[in-house]
Amino acid sequence: MDIRALRYFVELVKCQSFTRAADALFVTQPTISKMVKQLEEELDMPLILREGRSFRLTDAGRVTYERGMDVLSAMNQLKHELADLASLSHGELVVGLPPMVGVAFFAPVVSRYRGRYPQIELKMVEDGALAIENRIKSGELEIGVAVLPVDSQVFEHYSVVRDPLCLVAPAGSRWHGKSLVQLADIADQPMVLYPDDFTLSRRIGDAFRELGKPLNIVGRSAHWDFIVELVAANLGVTLLPRSIVERLDREQFDVIPLFDNKLYWHLALIWQRGGYLSHAARAWLALTRETLGGQD
């Protein structure tokens, strides 16, 4: 089987568009069509049904996509293992980090890693925790940071921090001087939150639904500094982890811990259970333990 044709087909299904798949792979749309047709001829059955400018998968297409993900993941692992024969004398490590995590915790880890292993090209990929889970599952990333819990049958993890959430409101708010605030106390407030595909954003939404209260979102951002700027502009309030709010100017904001034992920010390094972890990734894990502590 032509692995390149399989890769093009998988990317097409992921993107749900010939145009977007061609852009992602830096090829032309006819090239994508040619590769998909080649794969269909090799398998002797149709994989997609074209419907105007869109398409849908056949039953064979769905099976090929699922198994194709496994094959590409295995190929990526093979490349890692072969490249790893040279140990840490050269190579590349790509680490997935949610946007709020890097500035809060991993800047010193990055600095020490670059100093200790200058031959390794270290790249940071910013994405939401759920996207990082999916990228590790598919083999696109070897290691990254996610919000626990994760599927223990799919991932191994090393816990880094478990942070409670805090309400952040403009200074002089109605919560000024309070030692704790409950979620029900802010259920009627306009809120600035993270993108809705972020794990923590979904958990906050679930907590509001348990209260039977609608979540009034007036703005979203993946970057905590922009979120607090919107709060400072009186657009709404927000919920941020304690490690983040410790950086805020307390003269500009009211910061009150949230009394809720279900809502917290539990971060961990994750990687595929039973998968190959390169020397470069193991060195990253060791430096994280050395720099940040945490527990398995």
C-alpha cells in the first residue's frame, strides 16, 4: 500500500475538504483526488461518495480512515525509533502545550532543556488540551500537556499541578473582600472564558448545567492576559487557575477562590500508553520532574 496515498486520504477526512487538505499537505487538489483514486483502486472499493463540492465516507472509507490512523501512527513511531538510535546528539522534539500552561509553568523547563540539549531542536505547539490528546493519540505529537483526567487505557501521565479556580472580577466588585465564592453566586454574570473546545471551558459549562443555569459567554480567548484585559474593561468576570491569578495586579482586580471541589485545573504530561518514548521526550519528562516536581 502506498503510505503517501493513505496519508492524503486521512488528511482529507480530517479536513473534510479537498481545498483544506491540499493546503495542509502543500499539494494541489488534483493531487489529492489522484491519490484517493489510487487508494480506491488498490483496495478495489470506493472510499468516498462525492456530493457536489463535498463528500461523505462509504463504509469502506470509514474503516480505512480508522485503520489508516493506526498505520500512520505506527510509521511515525518507527521514524522516532530509528532517529533515536543516535540518542541525544541530534533530533527534534515537539511538545504540545495549552496556551495558559507555557507562561505559567514550562518556560523554565524550556530554558533548561535548550541549555542541556542544544543539539535537539525543540518546538512548542500551542493548542487546547483536547486537541493535544487527539494529536498524541494519532501520533502527530509524542508528548504534551493535558488536563486530567484522561483515558488511562490510551495515555500514561505524569501529574504536574492541581490548581483550584478563582473568580477574577474588576476591583470593587460586589464580591470584594469575600474569602470564597460559590458558582451559584456568579451564575447571573456575563463571563469571559477560553475557547469552547478547551477542556476547562467544557467543565465549567458542565458545572453550570448541573446548577440548571445558562452560561452567559460574552467573549472567549485562548490567552489569559487578553481574558483579564477584557475583565478589566468591565466586559464580564472570569474563572482562572490560582497559578495564573497570582500574577495579577490586586489593585486592578478582585480575586476570590472558588468554593467547588469538582472544578480545578489538574495538569499532566501525557504520552501514549505502551508507545515508544524517544530519548528526547524522556529527557523532557525528567527535566519536568526536576524543575516542577509533581507526582505520578
